[in-house]
Amino acid sequence: MAKRAAPEVNAGSMADIAFLLLIFFLVTTTIEKDSGINRKLPPIDDSEVEPPIIKQKNIFTVLLNKNDQLLVEDEPMQIKDLRKAAVEFLDNGGDGSCSYCQGKKSSSSSDNPDKAIISLKNDRETSYAAYIAVQNELVAAYNVLRNRRALQIGPQKGFSDMDFIKMQNNHKDVRWTGNKEKLKEVIDQIKLEIPQKLSEVVE
Amino acid sequence: MSKFKKKKDGGLPPVNTASLPDIVFMLLFFFMVATVMREDTLKIQNQLPLADQVEKLDKKYPVSYIYMGKPSANYKKFGNVARIQLNDKFADVSEVGRFIESERLSYREELIPYLTVSLKIDKEANMGIVGDVKQELRKVNALKINYTTGTGDALTNMK
């Protein structure tokens, strides 16, 4: 019989398979990115200027003690109720100058979102986890109001179905095709109408 | 008889290994892409708390990292209260200012005002040390900070 070796396997397409897999993994893998709560610290102020007098009703005090217990406006509170309480305080609109507020217009709560200040005080023994939880809830309260406002004024400016978070994301997103300058204006307007005034007490 | 002998001589054909480099490169690329570079070797426990109102940390601008937490198992001799880690070593609160200054030197001048300090703090750390570091940051005018957290329900942080 004639000599016959086994035929060689054609490996020419191996590279194609390899690249196919490579591209598959490239597309499906997401690189983890750090995220967190952005804050801006107040600059150190050495000047002797008297701080402006703020009416007690415009301050929403949040105290976090060393056992991670909350005291909000001199009342003990559970963390899950904090967001709602903060929204109610910010949204009160006591002096009637805030047309977009839907609060109770109570005379014992804040005048308008621009004057309303949330004051947060924590103990040295407070755990960081609890502090972040409180920060998160307070930021959430602002975001609730900003989202609501965005849904109100967005459609008039041509950005319907977009809440504040989505507006900010779109503004950052390079692939978003809308009018970024106009969007920035809307974002700035909302930020001006509902400013984040969160002050922290430093001993 | 001769029939069998001939077969033995032929033997097995060698496996073609021409595509081996492809496979190796593929793996290399995959790991290059999927690996998250750790900036520093951690000597402390660093389990971040969770939050859901998070914004992404923009890497377009310079970011400096400050870690806090209690020393991990191998570094028990440094005690078990939360400590600060800057770069690869434990540091004192008073060194934070110098650390920020040296970080600033390593960036282009026009980017310096955008320097964000990412605070990676263990959830069990107490606020005393965090407050001290924040105060140090104010002293050197590094005001943009980011409490780096995991993404999840913040209410689970409170026991």
C-alpha cells in the first residue's frame, strides 16, 4: 500500500477565532470606575466678618451621635425617614416667593429653597458608614427636588422625559447628540433654584 | 507484516502551533483591558460604605487618593484604630498637607485647581480621623473631595 501520513489540520482560521474572542471580551468587559459623593469643603475663613444671622426656621439641624443615632430638629429619627423630612423642609416655601415649591407653606419651616440650610453635626466617634448614609440621604433629598423641577421645566426647553440626574449625565456624555449649551443653561437654572446648602459643623 | 511497520514509521503528525502566539496575545490583551490598576498597595482594611446618590469620579482631572482604615492583619503591630495611608505607607494627620503639595507638583499647572481628593475610607473608621483630614485639606486649599463609596443601598450602612 502507498505511504499516507495523516493530513495536517488547517490552522489558518485559528487567528480569526482568537480575534473573535478578543473582540467579544473587549466589548463585554467593563472597567471598574470609582464613584462616590462629591463634596466641596469650605475654604478657611480668617476674616472677622460677622456671619449673617440666619433665622432658626431656615436651619434644618441633623445631629449624628457617637452611637450612630440621629437627632433631626431636636427629634430622634430613623435614617429611613430622613430623606422625606429633608424634602419637606426644603420644599416648604414659607414666604411664598418660590413658585415651584409644593410644600405646606408652614410659617415654622423654611422660607424658600435658597434660604434653607441643612446643618450636619457629627461626633468624633460617629462611624463613617453612618455619616455616608446621612450624606447620601441629604443629597438624595436635593436630587428629589431637582428631578421634579427638571421634569417641570425640561419640556418647555425641549428636554422632555429627562430628570436632573439624566440631564447631568447627558451633559457629560460625549456621545449625546442634543444641544449641550441649552442643556447646561437648564442645569444651571435648576442648581440656582434649588441650591445645595449643606453645612457641616466643625468643632 | 510490512504493512504494520510502515504505519509506525509515519508516526503522529506534529500539532500545528502557529496559532499559539495568537492565543497568547489574546489572553494578554484580555487581561490588559480587564485589569483595574490598583494605585497603591493597601496596608489597611478598606471596605467602602455604600451609597446610591453617587457621581462618577472623573479621571479627566487629576485625582489623589487618601486611604483610611484600621491596619490589616499583617500590620497588626500598628494597632487597631483607623489610620491614614498615603501612597504606600502609614502617615500621620500632619503629613496630609505635604502629601497634597507633592501631588500638586506632579501635575501640570493648569490642572492643579481641578485636583480632586478621593477619600477611600473604611466603613468602620470613625469620623474623628476623617474630620481631622478634612481640616488638613482645607488648610492646603484642596477643597474638591469625593467620598468614594460602593454603589448600593445606603440604609444598609446603619446597623
